[in-house]
Amino acid sequence: MKRHRLLFGGALLFVVASTLTGCGGHELRTIQARSALDAGQPRQAIEHINHQLGVDGDKDLPSDLTGDNALLVLDRGTVQQSLTQFKLSEQDFQASDKAIDMLDLAHNAGDSIGEYMFSGSSSRYVAPPYEKLLINTLNMINYLETGDLSGAKVEARRLAVIQRYIRDELKEANNSILGLGGFLAGFVYEKSGDADEALRWYDDALSFAGYGALSAAVRELAPRAGYKSPRIAKALAEEAAAASDDGADVICVVGYGRVPHKIPKRIPIGLALTLVADAIEPTNRRAADRLAAKGLVTWINYPTLAPDQGGYSVPTCTVDGKSIPMTEAVNVSAEVTAQWRKIEGKIILSAITRLVTRYAVGEGIEKVGGKGPLALLASLGTQATLTALDTPDTRSWETLPARVAIGRVRIAAGKHTVAAAARGVTRTQSIDVKRGGWATVSLQALR
Amino acid sequence: MLAAHLVVERDPMSLRTPLAAFTLGFFAFTSGCGRKEYVRGSQQPGIDSAAMSTGLDKQDIQQMLQENLNNLRMSPVMDTWRKGGGKTMVAVFPFSNETTEHIESQLAAILSEAETWLVESNAVTVVARDRQNQIIADIEGSRNAVFNPAHVAQYGKQLGAQYFLTGKVQTSDERTEDARRVQYFFFMQVIEIETGAIRWQHKAYVTKMVR
């Protein structure tokens, strides 16, 4: 009877193992795309992502966006933007925005059970706040590039909804992504003729450092708006050169480098216990200590951050050869790292819990099978199998720029050439702006 | 954490409990991989009734339009038009999207439905849309031929229209940890081009939610 149970257990695990075999971490699905971006080949990167999505071309969306494909579509959206395929990038960001939102809303207790019992990557993906904010922020750039203020306003409103949610529900008021979002949304409303809404967004942007370029815009908007705040008053008090009334405004947005993506890491249980010594529950601590003492199959798998890229680059932007002062609008890598620091302990704890679970299953098999070598082998095999199946959760939006710099300048109406450059990637764009008009030129140097 | 703790402390002879929990959980996570199929609406009448997203669908559009156009049918401006024997020129201008959803194609559908309703009413003569687009391009410049609400009086004069029908959709969009609710407010109005006076206005509501 015991033997039958043992065989049943072994067969069950074999079924589970064979079903899960081949489920590499997310970073394995994207390694070719990242390598292509590193080599300065965004076109190839998109082809690799399309292959992973199982679609034929850049404009095709996968039939199933309910799982991790939503993340791949986000990755593709950024690369499409870097290739100036703005309409396709709009489509990708819109689709993944809704899919990520649905995944987030659908997150439930079952995901936590999966996370603590099977594998870190078994739960539904929950996008961190900076990713939620950047979807709408980067999509605003697409609409601005195509001159679609109505579409850009939809993204600004969506940004406002998620901003309120992050502030009121997640209690995170100071996410620096909002600085860039506020700058762009303010520009959208300014050019739509809504001075109050523009100032409200600029006020948000001014709460983060480095938006001196806004002083002139605030000065122009203030007489037409009723909105007031201490930051707006301070901006009005600053010295700023008077801008020509018959010119046009150009904003240049340069994203460069790439944020640190997640990579799997394997450490001995003893080291893991040291890392989370203050946080682990006593019962799990005892179980884990027993495992550490046993010295067999006692590794934990968990994700960590790879280094970011492009931290020391200097982005440039010129209009007809004349430089626009560029300000670092947001350090996305810093947001990624800060967010990671908040959850790293919990991630290691859940990895330890999974290890304890594996041990319990293996121990059960050994006890049922008796003291024979077959039972020991089955127990060790079970633990080893479950260890191999424990895929660290390396999911994240990997093609985000590490930093975004922004510049704004008023130029004479007419034809001009805007050139942006960063990390060896350049974009030259001809623009033709009317008096009182505007243009946006962006560059994403994702390497 | 609790689950793992319980497994460690229970009677180790009971192999079935951890394995059963593992199996149940595993199948719970891998379920739902059914094959997709295409379905024809005429063969499955209820196909239009399910909400697929927080955007606007056919049922929402019909509901909002029906409410607004039924009100327009009974309005004084419609009586004035009827008295004109169908000679009054009316232009239908784009409805503005002031929502948190990209519903431009749905708004275009609303516009076409409203235009069709006006034409079928025989109370007015409706200006052709491509003629309108030409006038907009003339006034705004061909490089930026986008409808500008501030210039409707100019459009109207060029088109020879006496009234224009337009509208806007606004939303109140709220998000919590486990739900997102979008409330739509759909306004339609008729404006007399000569005076700029609003001769009719009505609103309709639709709410969509994901939870």
C-alpha cells in the first residue's frame, strides 16, 4: 500500500514536472530582444518579441493578452517608439494598459498561494506603480509626436486616475515619474487651451526638481488661469527670459539606457536566513534551520536586479544646430531599484517558504516509503524536481529607458530641423510649425 | 507562509494532504486553457449583451443615443425645423472625447447614427460630411485639418448651415484595489450658428465597471 502511495506521489510529480518543463523565467523569453537592443538593433529586438508573442508582424497583437504576454507587448511598445512607429506603439501601450489593469484587478489570494507553494512566477503579474504611471506617460509622447492632442489628453486623464489610485490606495505620493507625466500632461492641456488644467499639471511637475524650463510657460498661462499654488507663485517670481509671442514651442524628450531587469539568483538557505533574519516567522525559521542543518537540496531561487545601463550618458537635442538645455526629468532606474528594495525581503521569504513546502512534500514521501533506499531516492528526487521547477519571478517591463531627459524651447514659426542624440543613437526630424504651434520630438536610445 | 507552516507540522505519514493541496492548486493555476471559437451574432442573439471592457459598445451607444434623440424629437427646435419643411441646413460636427478611454471610433459611430436619424427625420437637410471636412481643411489649413470647436461659426457660414448638432462625452473614472468604474456622461446639443445660442441640449448616462 505504501509502495502504491509512493508511486502515486512520484507519478503525480512527474505529471506536474512534465507540464511545467520548459517554463523558463520571463528574462529568458526576452534575452534575445535585450541582446539585440544592446547591439543597437531595435528592429531585430521587435522580431524576437514578435516571435515570443507568436505573431507575424509589428501591428499584430497576440490573441491572448491575459497572461505575461501583456508585458511583452509593453516591451514591444517601447521599442516601437524607439523606431518612431508611433501609431503601432500607441496600439501596444493601449492594449497592454488594459491587460495590465485587468491582471492587477484580478490579483487574489490564489496568486499568493501559488507564489508561496509553487513558484515565484506562478502568480499573476502585478505591475509596480512606476510601470503603471509610465504606460500613460510614454503613450502621451506617441500622441504628441503624431500631433493628436485629443488622444494625448485621454492618456493624461488615465494618468490622473492611476495617480490618484497610487496616492490614495497605495499611499505613495512622491513617485518621480509624476514629474515627467506632469510636464507632458501640462503641455498637452496648455496646447489644448486649458490654462487651469495645464497649471495644475505643471504644479505637479514643479514638485519634483529640474523643471526650470517651465517658468516661461507658467508665466504665460497664469494670467489666463485661476489656479494658484505656492509652487506656481514661486515659478512666477523667478527670473525668466520673455518668450517671443509669434513663435512655436518645441519639446524634446530623450529616453536613454535601460532599467535594471530582474535576473534569477540562487543562494544557500543559510545565507537567505541571514538576509531575512528579522522578518521570518519563528515556525518557518525552525523548519528552515532544520533544512540548513540537513545540507541537502537547500538552495533557494529568487529574483534580483541586474545592473542598469546608460547611467553616465549625456543626451543632447538641437534645433537647427543650436542646443536645447536638457534636464533629467526622471531617473527610472532609481524608481525601479527603490521599488525593488521595498519587496526584496518578501520575495526571499516566499522563496524560503516554498523551500519548506518542498521539504515537507519530500519528507512525507520518505515517511510513507519507509527507511528503504527507494523512499530516500524518491524524497530527494521530489525535492530536486520541485527546486528545478521553482522559477524565480523575473517579470518586469525590461525595455524602459533608464533615464528620461526633457527640454523645451520657443522657436520662430517655419521649417526647422531637430536632432536628438544619446548613447550613439541619433534622430533627425524636420518640423514645420505655425505661429503659436508646437511640435514634439522624442528619441528612445534603449541600449 | 501559513500553508507551508501547517504542512511542516502535520503528521508526516499523511502524504496525500500536501500532495492533494499541491495538485489542486496546480490544476487551479493551469485551468482555463480552452479553445477559442468565432461566433455569429445572428445565431447567438445574446452576444451583444455582455460587457467586454470599460469602453463603449453598441448597446451603450444605442442606449445613450436613444435617450438623447427621443428628447430631441420632442424639443421646440425640432418643431421649428419641421415648420421649415426640411429646408433648414444642419451640420453635424464631431463629438469631443473628454473621457479616459480611447473611444474615437465609437464616437464616429455615434456621429453617423445621429446623422442617419436626422436624415431619416426629413425635418432638415444635413450637410454632407466630406463637404464639411473640406471646409475644415480650408479654414484650419490642410496640414492640420482637425475640427476646432472655436471656429464653428466660420465653418457654419462657409457651409451655409443655420444650426449644428454636436456633443461631448465625459467620464468620471475611479480605481480601487479590485475594481475600476467608468461613468459616462453623454451630452448632445444643437447650436444656432448665427447667434451661438444653445437651442437644445440633453444628456444620457452609462456606467461600465470591471471588478
